Amino acid sequence: MSFVAVLAIGGAVHACIGAGVFFSPDEPHKTQIFVATTLKGLLVSLLVAFSIQNAPRLAFGAAAGLLYGLSFGLVVFLAKGASFRSTPHLIGGSLVQGVVTGLLIAAFAFR
């Protein structure tokens, strides 16, 4: 397993999706949210990589990414007050980020 590839994949996927916060005119903490999203991506990627290191298959990567993406999404959702009005796409976005991260790690970090 390549740690550099794992961290690069997690950071890049989550940073690309987290960059959408810069298009929100009402958000006052854009940089902090972007950095937090990127850090979340690094953590999700490490968890996925360590979870699938014995059997790095695409299905396991996607499943682990789904699990960890959902977990981190729920943590952020609950920390923001568990309101779908303030964070309407947080859980769905976290699921997508986790699955994409897991698939890319399974495909490229173990080659």
C-alpha cells in the first residue's frame, strides 16, 4: 500500500467536492470548511486503506468508503445541529465522497 497515494486520493477527492463551499455567498467560514473537508478526506482514506489492506477489491473499497463516509457525515451533521435546513446535502455528499475515495484507493493505492 502506498501511503502517499492513499493520502493524495483522499485529500484530492474531498478537496474537489469541498471547494463548492466557495460558491456559497452566505457562508462566512469558507476556508475553515474547506480545510475541515480535506482533513476529513484524509481520515476517511486512511480508514479505508487500513480496512481493506488484506483484500483490496473494488467492492470492499466501495463498502468501506460508504461506511466511513456515512460515519463522518453523520458526525458533522449532528455537530451542525442535525438540521436538514442548514446542511441539506451533507450526508448524501459524504456517502458519495466515501464511495469514490474507497473505489480509487482500492484501484490505485495497492498496485
